[in-house]
Amino acid sequence: MGNNQSSGPPTDAKNRSVDIVHEGASGYTLTSPNEDRAVTVVTEGAGESVEMTTASGTVDAPVVARYEVTADGETVIGPSRLGLAFADDDPEAVSGYEVLDVDSTSIAEEWEPVWGEWETVTDAYNELTLALRERSDRGRRIDLVIRAYDEGIAVRYRLPGDSPSTVNVMAELTEFTVREDAKLYGSWHESEYQRLDPTNVRVADPHGDRVDRLESPVVVETPDAPWAAVAEANVDGYPRLTLVGRDGGPGLVSDVTEPVHVREDRDDRPADVKADDSEHTRVEPPFSTPWRAVLLGSSLADLRTSSVLVQNLNEPCRIDDTSWITPGLGLVARTTTTEGARRYVDRAAELGFTWLVWDGPEAYYDADQWDPEADATTTREGFDVPTIIDYADHRGVKIMFYLQHFYIQRNRDAILDRFAEWGVHGIKIGFVNVGPQEWTDWHRETVRMAAERGIHVDIHDQHRPDGFARTYPNLIAIEGGRGNEWADSYPPNGETPWGRPMAAHNVDLVLTRNLIGPFDYTYNYMPDGDLALTTTHAHKLAQSVVTFHPYTDAFRRDRSGRLVEMDDPAEKLAGLSFWHDLPTTWDDTHVLEARISELASVARRSGDDWYVGVITGENPHHLDISLDFLDPGREYEATIYEHNEDAETIDRVRTRARTVTRDDALTADVAAESGVAVRLFQVS
């Protein structure tokens, strides 16, 4: 794949006013390019004040407009209020807003991602900008920018340059009104996705406590209407979005006053890197808030492909030369010696793994990973990082090191400079702070600084994607959800409130969390000891296709190093041949079937070859997939990986092969909490 630059029409053909906005008694209606999606904005009646209960207290937010979203002729988001609250607001002094100007633009172009689910992404939308001014002595200016895509709609607020030099945003009033019979699917931090009543938005967190807010994205299922998902994009100089229940009716409202989140069991960081909660957000006009997006799909499978909307709402790539950016699968190293590292490099190269990552107690520096006094710019005795890097380079393997967030916050420049000096290819940052403006800015600046030094970044724990990886594609992985790391935290007897990631949750991750960007699942394909799988190994193989992740670990919790020490691993693990050949970035993607908690089926193409993954959740499934997505006139060698209890391999995977064409179908009976993975190599 190439650089993330536009390959669309000439600039003078892009930015032109067109007849895409219809003004009537109900306001301004903006339609998508295919005219199947529409957003109507009403400014009449604006100026009322809404009392908002935020994490910082009670705030009066003025309403600047209302909007409504329809798709396929059905209302998906009902009349919802829009507005921003500022520190110097006097709601009683504002009698409404007048429209100073109306501008419309139509854009149609294509761009090629450095990595992604499609070789080429279409960025086509119609845009409406309403320039508004308070009816007050102050006359504050605020613009509403609305876009309509075939994949959904988006809105943001813009403070023009004639606003005060510094503005304190106290709260944001962006509502998402849904029908009372709708269902929401949401999560908080690393909880499972849970089905919620839109009039009672409370979710259980990973420890079983009830929380009254959700993270992006939240999926909306409305009977006899298209699917939707509420998300954010391009979060620059602003807090991250959380969503709380809407007062007075079903739905959600934005909250950008979330206090900084630090895991209580990991709050042993030194005082100089603890975060102070901020009661407001300071911005300097001209300034645009992040986009608030409503992804739309005629079906749940269609909604999953609308994920490109989050990318399209971000800026093009700012890295001139992206040739060094390398997606791929990772193997976790469990050694603290140079010689041990060489063995891991050799095995990674042999098995086709692109990355080797030191993650966990085997730190490269001579201290416990939680020691706040450790010097992360030095290495432990007997662990020669430059020598290891040189050896790995010759074997075609990339090296990544894990560091706790507080090390980098305290000494970011020195650590990144040292990594660049050593030739380290990637940094994995754990237990990051999320929430207020300072932390979204910190994440973005760290990714930018790493890019300047040719370093890949993997952000773990609560941080969630917003499409920034389009702009800086060295951000190759983000966790932001419950992955297979949780198998290391909870025993198999399920004594904790949630236990490990179950098969139904894995299905939901594909159809919810994956909507906003890649997910670093960190597979435990061969865990140690009592860390038994909650699914079959065939499920894990198929999951590696249905879940999008340009980088992730395949063998994370092999703590005893069995994979490195065993002779002839391919004979003991039938799935290794699938991992060996598996791409992690794709030229085409088809979502074949999708049912929350029950089924996810995806076909992906890399070059001439296709991969198919099918994972089941709570129920078994009879697989009958048409192969009509294959090229006409071509034959493919299909290798099918499926669960078999009688198999003599460690992973209980059986393989079978057959020659197929696009006229054929794949059939199989897939048990609950299992899966089928298929590799289709073009042979003629």
C-alpha cells in the first residue's frame, strides 16, 4: 500500500458550492452523495439553556441548533440538541442565534492507506456550514459544520478567529436521541460490550461496579430501521468523548468533563507524573472541536464497513516517507539475555512473525517494570540491545519494547532518542492516562515524536482510536478494550465478576469496538498453566481474520517459552502454518454475516489470495458461504482449519484442503464458541 495521500480530482474541482442543501420550514437538510442518508438542522428556537450534570458539576449549556438523522427513509437519530457551554456564558443575556451565512461544499476523492482493510478508500461527502452569532450584546460567533457521507453523518463546532484569544469550554451539549424501543451496545474501559436500555444508560465495569457513562463507540439497534453507531474522530486539543444518558428521554449526550482515569491498582506512580483533573478545556480560536459521528448501515454487516468514516474525518498522512512502517504479527519474548534474544529472533523469523516484543517482567532495563526509579534509557547487564537489534535486522524481525506510561511521561525525549540510537523499531506504552485535554494531547504528541525518529507505537489499556492513525500510521496498534490479556488476570473458575473474554465478547468486538479502528487483541494461542482458552484454537485462528489489527501478538502468554524451545513446532501446532502466512493489512474486505454475540464472518484479500474467518458466540452455526467474491476464471487452493477434539496436536486443529472457484461454497457445522479459518491461495 502507498502513502495516505489523496488520489482524487484536482483541487479546483473539490471545493465548490453545490445544490446539496434544501432549505425549508423545517430548517436545512443535507443529503449524502447517494441520497440515502440525510441530516436536518434547525436553528429556530435556539437560545434556550439546558442544565447539564457533568463530572465537574452542573453547567448551563445554551442550545445553538437541533438536528435529526434519517437513513433509508427511517429516522435513526431523533431531534437532538447541539451546543457548547463557555466559562463566561450568561444564558439570560442570549435571546437566540442568527444565521450569518450558509455555505455548502461537495468533495469526492480517493486515498490509499499505508495499512488498512481496503487498498483504496473513497472519501466522498456533502458539507454544510452554518455561521451563527448570538443575539446578545457580546455577539459570540460559533459555526456548525455538518457532513453527510454514504457511511454516516458528522458534526463539529468551530470557533472562528474573531473569538477571544482564549476560550474555556465548560461542557458540550451534543445529543443523540433514539427511539424508546432501540437497544444500545456499549462498554466502559475494559468491560464487555453490554446490551442497554436507552432510558437507563448504566453499564458494569470490569470489576462489576455500575457506571453511568460509556466510551466510543456505542452501537444503536432500532427495530425495522438501519443500524447506527455513535463515535468521535480527530480529537485534537480537546478531551476525549464519553457518553451519558440523555435527560428527559431515550438516548445519549456527550460529556467531555471526565476526570483523568487511572486504574486504582496501578496508581503507584511517582507524584510528579500524577495528573490533575481539569474542570474545563482551554482552546485558542480559530479552533474546531472533534467530530461527533453517527455511522450508519442498512444492516449490521453494512455498519461494520462504515468504519472508514472515522478515518475520513481525520487529516491525510503527515509522514513523507512511510516505507519504514511495517505491520505484522508479534511474538512475545521471555528472556533477559542476549543469547536468549537471538533464539527468539530465530524462531520468530522461522515462523513468519514480523515483530518480537518484550512485554512484562522481562524488561530490557535492570529493574522491576513498576519501579518508579528505574532508568529506562539503560539496559540490564548481559542484554546488549544494539547487538540484538542488529541481529534482528539481518533476520527481518522488528523489535518492540514495552514501557509503563509514567517512564515516558517523565523522560519522553531521552527515551525516544535512546530508542532511535539503538535502532529500536517500536514502543508499547501501557497503563496510559485518558480523559482530559492534556492526555489526548499527550498521546498525539508522543506518536508524532516517535514518527520523527522512525519508531512505531502501540498504546495499551484505556486509550481508544479516533482515526489519528490515518495522519500518523506509525500508530500501528491500540488496545482500548478487553482483549486476551485478561486471561492472565482471571482464573478459569470465573470467581471474578467478568472472568475472561468469552467467544460472544470476541464476536462483539468485531462489530462494535473495531468500528473506530484497529484493536490489539493480544492472542493467547498457547497459554501456560491454568490459563486455559475459553474458546477453541480454531476460534482464535478465525478471529485473527475477522478482527482488524495491523499489529498484534499471537503468542502472548507462553511464559515458559515452549514455542521457542520445542522441536518441530509445526508438527505440534497445526495452526502455525496459518499464522505464518497471515497478512495483517488488506486490499479488500467483505463482511459476510454479522449478529451481535452470535456470529461474525469476514473475507479479506491480500494480493491474489483470500482469507476467511468465521467465529461463533453463544450458538452453533451451519456455515454455507458463497465464494462469489473470488476472481472469475481462477482456481484457488482452499486450506480449512477447524476444531477437532481427536486431533493429536496441542491446538486440536484439523486441516483439510480442496480446490475451489467462485462458483463453489464453503460449508461446515461450527460449534458454539468455536470457529473456522480458511486460506485461499490462487493457483491458476
